[in-house]
Amino acid sequence: MQSFLQYRRLRRRVHAREKAEQKAPQLSPQTSSSDPGTHHADDAGDGDDSTSPRDWSMFHRYRLFAIVWLLVFTQGWVSTCQSNVATDGSRHLHVSETAYALLTALFFLGIALGALVAGPLSETFGRNSVYLQPDVSIYGGTLADLFDNEERRSVWPSFALSPLLGPILAPVAGGWISGHIDWRWTLWIGLILAGAAFLLALLFLPETFGPVLMQWKSRHLRSVPGHQTDKTPPQAETESLGKRLKTNATRPLVFFTSEPIVIFLGSYLVLVFVINFSFLNGLDFIFKDTYGLSEGLTSLDFLSITVGVLIDVAATPLYTRLVRRANRRQCRAFVRHKPAGSADDTSSLEVELALPPELSLIRAAIAAPFLPVSLFWLGWTNYADINPASGYVATIFFGYSLSAIFISSYQYIIDGYEKYSSSALASITMARYVVSAGMVVATRPMYQGIGVQFVMTIVGSLALLLVPVPWLLLQYGDRVRAKSKFACSNA
């Protein structure tokens, strides 16, 4: 709805401007609408009429930010709202708890398949139409549309709370709802949230993908009587729909098979989220069975993870200072080693403003060691004669490392692949949800078969092997990015 109204407003605005300029022939060619560059400036406004979303007012952009935040939070909420009511649900449906876990696993597979096509579709038809489908994995592309690199460093940590807190808080509410109302209401509440988010997106979320907005504008210009320039449709309109879909649809697979940055960070994030969802589905064994805790006390573990996530987000100003300090060191080294008499008159301030995407990995590099530490800690202290508070503290460190690795990795990919960030993130989302779907079903048999200690030791060892990944990309990521045909050479 909002996208349709946006299309109509843009058409009226283009037609009105063209007619006004045709009645004013005394205008110089430099100010004529024939120059595409002048439209970019004229279109800048407080609403969604501009073809450059980064020129929209801050209030308007943050309003869209809030709508997309709710969409992503809702998807995360629904994905795990059943994880803490498996006992009640399986008993009422007369199935095993392993079979009941298929409910979550199939949902994850749906997200994975949706992510595979969501990114390419958003880069073909625009963001808005994809958000109105049952998949919201293109949020990274929307942030790249609305905010420049410097702004994203401020807004992304706040946005990252939606995919992080949704899956963590839902089991807390689910346990309470199951104990006080009925386990089915965990799904009804998810449906209510999803319905509200969908209506907000339908009524108030406009198109934000720049190339699609420029296609609209070009189409309107060519329809103006007497407008003699820009008659040739852009390449995106002359190519057949099938060719565009073929090019864009294969891009996520190309990313995950040929882009080293996506492969390494994607593997890291797959492991992190496999651990996260396996952990959320294994709380009955980790706390409830070991210590005999009630549903309410077991839910404290989810709140401990939330505390860790909030600690990481609250530390964003500290990370920002570390990034700027590292960038100043690089700036001084650049100026010091610049050849004498170089024609390049780039000042140190200008160099400092060009923050390389790799510096966003400082956050993950600091937090990476805490992930295996928290897993070993949780596994090796999970005994009835050890106070459960030890496990709660371990999960705080787990939440901190989960948040830092997720925020840092996604920010790096969004900054590094700006235009193609939706496809890059879609490939990672697909991989992590496919693997997580399998782990959700296998989790309970694993805990039953080998116990909490061995499960945590296995996943902790895997996390330990991947600790060097952010450090290596921090050191050599710029060289890898320079060889990529999709990554920004100077994001």
C-alpha cells in the first residue's frame, strides 16, 4: 500500500517539475531537468518521495527502522516460542518431544528457503514487496539503503537486538504462558505479533532500494510529453525478467561458495547460532533435570543471556572509541609512508573519515574467546552439587559473545558488500537456519545420549577452533575484499 502511494507521489512530483521547467525555457542547461544529477538533489525531502533514501529526514528513516525492527523481532520470537513448552505440547499431541521439535525445525527450514530467494528478489523488485512475504532476512539491505557507513555504526547495534532478543525472550514468555494459561497461547500470541507487524509494513513501509526508485523515476520521466532526454530505458528495464532473476537468484549460492569473507564469517555464525538454538532447546537438561528447577527458575537462564546481550550493546561507545583509535593509527601510518611530493593531497582527516569495514571486526575479535570459555564453563560445572548460579554467570558471557560476534560480523558484511549485502546475508541466513533445523531435532537425543558435559565440550571445541577467524579478517580482510567482484573496494 505505502509503496503504491509512494510510486504515485513520485510520478506526480516528476510530472509537475517537468511541466514547470518546460514553461521556463530561460533556465540554463545546468539547471535543466535533463541532467539526471539535479533530480537527485531536488528529490531530497522529508517524506519518501526522494529517490535517495539516505536523504530522507531522520525521523522518517527511524520510523521505517522501527517497523523493520518489529518484523525481525517477530520472526525471532515465533522461531523459539515453543522451545520451552515441549513437554506440555508433546503430551497434549501424544508425540515424543523429539517429534515435537520438528515444529521448530520445519519453521527454520522455511526461513532458510525464504532467505535463499528473498535477497535476490529484493534486488530485482525492491525491498517492500519482499517484506510483505513471510520472510524478513533482507533487513541488512534495508539498513544499507537508509544509512551511510558512519550512521550504521551507531544504529546497527540497536537494530541487532531484534534478531537476538526475539529468540531469547520468547521461551521466557512461553514458559510462563504454558504454566498459567495454556501452551497453545504461545502460538496465538506469535500470530497476534505477526499480524500487527504485517499491517504496519503494509500501511507504512515504503520502497527503499535505490535502483528500483530510479527505475520508477526514469519511467515517469519518459512518460512526460515533450521530454526528449532519458528516453532510453535503463539496463534493468531492457533486460528480461527471467534474465534478471537468473542473475540475482544464483548470487547467494555464488557468495557462499566463492566469497572467502562470507564463507569464513558465515561458518562462524552458523556455529554460533547452532549453539544458540541447541542451547535454547536443551535447557530442560542443562538446568531443569540437573538441578530440579521449576519452569520459572529455568527461564532465568534466558534472562542471563539477555543481560549479556545488553552488556555488549551498552559497550558500543567503547567499541567506537577503539575503532577510531585504530583508524587514527592507520591514518598516521598512511601519511608517514606517503611518497614525498605525491600529487595525492589527501589530508589525514579525510583518511580518518574513510573507516575500513575490517575495523568493525574489533568487537568480534575481543568477544571471540569468551564463546568457548562460556561453553566449557557451563558444561564442566553442570553438576547437582555446584550452585546453578555458576551456570547463569556462564550464560551471561555466552550472551555477550553471541551479541558481539553477530553485530560485528553482520556490520562488516553490510559495509563491505553494501549494494549486494542482502544476497550476502541471505546466503549466511540460509546456511545457519538449515543447519540449526537439523540440530534442533538432534539436540535432545544428544543430551540424553552423551550428557550435557560432552555436548558442551564438543561445541566449545568447535568454537575454540574458530576464534582466529575475526582476527585473521581484521588483519587480511582488506586484501581479500580487494579481490572480490562484489565487495566494495572502499566502503
